Amino acid sequence: MENKILQNLANDWLVEATIDSIQEKYEHEELTAKQLVLMYLHRISCYDSSLKSIIEINPDALQIAMKLDTERKEIGPRGPLHGIPVLLKDNLDTNDKMHTSAGSLALAESYAPEDSYVAYLLREAGAIILGKTNMTEWANFMTEGMPSGYSSRGGQTLNPYGPGTFDVGGSSAGSGSAIAANFAVVAVGTETSGSILSPASQNSLVGIKPTVGLISRSGIIPIAHSQDTAGPMARTVKDAAYLLSIIAGVDERDPITYTSRTLPSTDFAQYLNEDGLKGARIGIAREVYFDYLNEEKRTVMDKAVKKLEELGAVVVDNVTIPSTKNKWSYDVLTYEFKVDLNAYLQKLNPSVKVHNLADLIAFNKENEEKMLKYGQIILEEAEETSGTLTEKEYLEALENDHYHSTENGIDFVLNEYQLDAIVFPNNIGASIPAKAGYPSVTVPAGYTPEGEPVGITFTGTAYSETSLIKLAYSFEQGTKYRIPPKL
């Protein structure tokens, strides 16, 4: 950077800057949003050519920052996200000069007709939408064997802790890689089953997968309405809580959000408590889930469990989830995908080349060399369904998933052992809260000797975000395991 003051800030202070530390500099007139955007753009230009976490930069970001700087001087800040750069996964609609493509070249020229509700709330809060992040194409619901973070439009996103060595996690891979590398303060990812928790844990981040209903899905390219949700990804629990507070809300276009009206407050930052683990009953779900860990990761998780006890938690080890060994399927996703995707695609501008799933499959076949590096078997399976959701297989799978993830799953364990939360390693076990529509929060738990990040994930019942955030914050503050990657 030519500006030596900004260069010094970018090389030191910016690396782990938080929302509070940025707002403090704004308040003391030591920094402007314009300068902050310039520093992030410089950082992206230096390091992202190899990571490929950003799929597109907002061409208006600098001008939006200048507008918000002027507004701050004239009437003051709107709130904690005023002037804060945010990245969005490339499946969240923004009605601006950026495209929304789910990582697919089929939608590379698609401009959203209106903002997603998440983008609308961010703009209202004074956030700066800095750009879009790469993602596993179609949120990893395209084929089998596709690497996490790969898309035909954005290429292969890499993990900054071990580019080409450690899995970046998917499908919100770009959001995970970008925030770990500090290309923005926070990012929004989406999850159907593990797609926030996986890249968050793989990139030593905090990831919040909320209750389905806390955040509107309107204007988000879908997989399945039963499980889809957006959620925050950040370097600290507090920043994730700030972001969650902004993007939570009732949206008349998404009826499930009305279930969140029972919450006493959506100001999640007020529940941060360093002593949150004291007296809390935490169940450790070892059976099956810990079996997926190699010896190094198991050592990290065992150490994290001991830290829970040291921080005052009552650890109930090796709790058993009755449905753990069930033969789960993704039938619900297969059937809902066609219905939900067709509804999204048919609203796009006539100039867009695909307007339903059949169009997409045909486009991919016509451009096989670019589009079908890993095939499209899941897209083809979904297209074979009726698109009416009348099939017996779908209706039985829906009921089966719901019962075994809630009454015979998470809720059973919480009640049986009188727990405040269940702990899983990384995103292993994410499918059960995903099928239930229940929340999880993952926090850095340490690193293997090779430097691969490991996350500890707290899971609870519907709308237990306040409790999970309190527990996660207490663990984070009591350990402070996160270290930035060496770029």
C-alpha cells in the first residue's frame, strides 16, 4: 500500500481486528470505513489469488463506505455493523452490480431481481457488502465426489492453514477461507447439513448454524426448505453474535420465521458470559462421532473436553443418542431440491439461460468440459422426482427424519441426561441437528501437530441459540485457541 499509515495497520492491527476494535477506531476518528475497505481490498489482492475464496468484489463497496462515513459524521452510527465489511456466500441474492450464481457458470450472468432478506437487513444496519465468496457448486448438492470448495465459476477454494493439504470444508468454503485469512470482518454462510459448521471448524472460526426459522431464506438459492438456513461465520463468538442479531428477523415471505417471535430478544450479544460454562451440563456424544477422528484430532478433542470441566462444566461423558446408528438418507433433500430450485430459477430474468432443474442439467451437458468435471448425478436424481412432493418415499422420509432427530434424537438426550447442550467434534454429527432444524455453534478447539484446525461444536434444541452462544463464548474466552494462519 502507498499509504504508510494504512500499510502499518494492515500488517499488524487488521489481522485479527474485531467489530468492537474497528468501531473504537471509528469513534476516535483514527480510521474511516473507506480506509478499512481499502485495506481489505489490498489484502485480498495480495493473498486471494491462491486461496480463491472471493468469487466477486462489490464494485460499489468503496462508495458505500464513503456514504456511511458521511452519515456517521452527520447523524452517528446505526449500530455495531455500521461501516463493517461483510462477505456473502454466492447463493445469497444481492440486487446490485454483483451476480448470484451458487458457483455455477450456468448463472454466472444472473443478477438477482431483489435483495435477499439477509442482504436487506445488512444494508439497513449499515454493513458494507464487500463481495461474494466462492462455494461448493450448488451447495454441494450436484454430484458425488466433488471436493469441498470447488465450483465451475470460482475454481477450487483452499484452506489458508494448509493450502492443498487440509480440507477447506464445504459448502460455505469461501466464507470460511476468506474470514480465516481476514479478507473481511465477518461473513454469511448457509447450511443444509454441515455447510457452516464444516468450513468454520476447518478454518478455525466460529460458526453459528441457527434454528430453521430464525433467519429468512427468501432470496437464497435453496437445497431444501426443511433444512436450509443462513448463518454467521466470524473469528470471534462476539462478532458472530453481532452478525446474528442483525440478520435474525421475521420476514413475511418466509412463514417459518414467525416461529422466532417467541424469543424474548434477538440481541444475542447480551448473552455473552465468560462464566457461562460454570454449572452447565454438557453431554459428550462419543459413540460413532469420535470414531471418525484420527488419533491426533481425538487428542485435541479429549483436551477440549477436559477444558470444559476446568471451566466449570459438569461433563456427562459418552451420552447415547438413540438414533445415532440409524440408516439416514438424504431423500428429503432430493425431493425438495427440485421444487425449491425450480421456484427460485423461474423468477430470474429471461436473459438467464436456465429456468428450471431440467434446463440446468441440459446446460451442464452442453458445456460438459467446463461444467461436469465431477458429474451431476444428484441433480439427475432430483430431476427424476415428480416435483409435487406427493411421493410416499418423501413423506415417510420427512416424518422419519423429524422424529429420529428430535424426539428420538437431540431432545431425548437433552431430557434424559438433563443437559444444556451436546458436544460433537468438528461438524461430525451435523446431520442430526440439520434434520431437526436445531441450532449448533462451533468454536476453535485447537490444532493437530501438523497445524490442521479442530472445532468443538455445541448443539441444543430449537431456539437455544442464547444458551449455546453463552457456552461457546465461555469456552472461547477460557481457551483462546485461535491463531491466524500464516499467509
